[in-house]
Amino acid sequence: MKKLLLILTLVFLVGCQSPSSNTKPTNENTESVEDVQDLKTVSGSISSTYVENDIKYVEVLSENEVLKLDASSYEDFMDLKKGQNITLTYNDQNDIVEVSNLQEVEEEIEAEVTEENPIVNVISLSDKYNLEGLNEYYNLSLEGFSEDILSVSIYIDAQKDDNGVFMYDDNHKFVLLASSKDGDYLLFDQRVQLGKIKINVFFEDDILKISLLEEGSAFLNFKIFEYDGSNFNERIYYQGQGNVNMIGQS
């Protein structure tokens, strides 16, 4: 009887031991390093929106740099317009993850365009433009004509073949710069769909002027930039409205 009682006591003591030594700690809040994304928040103005290979893109000019971002996940993509000021957050894949602020284009500017070619934009001197990924499309030296502006140039993101001939696609980025020794005046920085830009550089009453014609299968715009000694003043002379359907070009 005493032997049976001793065995039952031992079994009871073994059963009461803490299982903590055999239990591995868990942490339900542990995050994988792979899930952490490098997010960046920027503010700037929208320079263009377009669809390429079924992907929705928005280009934002921020601190003299144009960011090409994937806006496919942004539900209100159709509300994004050129000239709007925007604050957004994007990840290391250049995907927009949040739009925290979007300001509508002021109606006053649109009303002024109907007047007698008023100044709609004043372009100041900025740092030298980053030309990475671009090729020179046109260059005009102003040596002997202007003390401030050294050259006027157009750059394009089209590549060249082995013979130096551009290989064009349906959609290309064009950049128009007026350059001085201290920096660049960024006059045009947009993608052009099924079209191109043309410029004329001339003096009128001793004022340096650059005319810009944007033409394509569905748009036609004409403007002139006037140099006042410090800035370039932009005036719009014609801007196609509505559904433009080009049926012929020379």
C-alpha cells in the first residue's frame, strides 16, 4: 500500500512541472524585414499625365527634377491635371501609395488666357538640368547675339541607332532649355503623344524671344517666351480646345 502511494505521488509531481522549458516564445507582432518599404514624400506640380503600356503615369516637377511615378493604384487618376500642386508619397518601386494634398488649378489663370496674350508664367533661372537618359535633338549657340543666354537646346528621350539616327516611338519626352553660364531656364518639359515640338529663336525690338509650337494628331499649341534680362515670360497665342483632329501637316 505504501509502495502504491509513493508511485502516485511521483506521478503527480511530474505532472505539475512547468512546461515553459519546452515552449518556444512567439511574437505575433514580429514583422519581416522584406515587408518594410522605403517611402518618400514630395511636393511639386504635375507636368503631365498619360497611359503607357496600360500603366497610368504622372510626372511631377519637384526641386527641378521630374519624377515619373506609377499612379495605377490611385482611384482618382482622371482628376489629375497639368499644373496642379500635389503632395504624395511613393515607394522604392516608384508606385504612388498616398496623395495627401491636391490643389486645383486656379480658374483665374484660365480666364486671363482669353485676354490679349498676357503673361501666364514667369520662368526663373534654376540649376543645371539633369540630362541623364536624354539625347540632344537641337542646339543653337547665341554667342555674339546675347551676353546672358549662351544657347537654346532641345533634348529628347528617343534613342539613336548605330548611324546616329533617332528611333522614334509614339510617346517621347521633350525638354527645351535656354542656358546661361549660371544655370538653365526650363521652358518646356513634357511628354508628347504622337507629335513633336518646333521652335524659332529671334530678336524683336532687341528682345530675345523663343516661339514654341506643339503639334500632334490630337493637339496644337503655340506660345512665345520673352527674355526680360532676368526671367523668361511665357505668353500663349493659341491653345487648341476640345477634340482636335489633325488631318494634315506639312
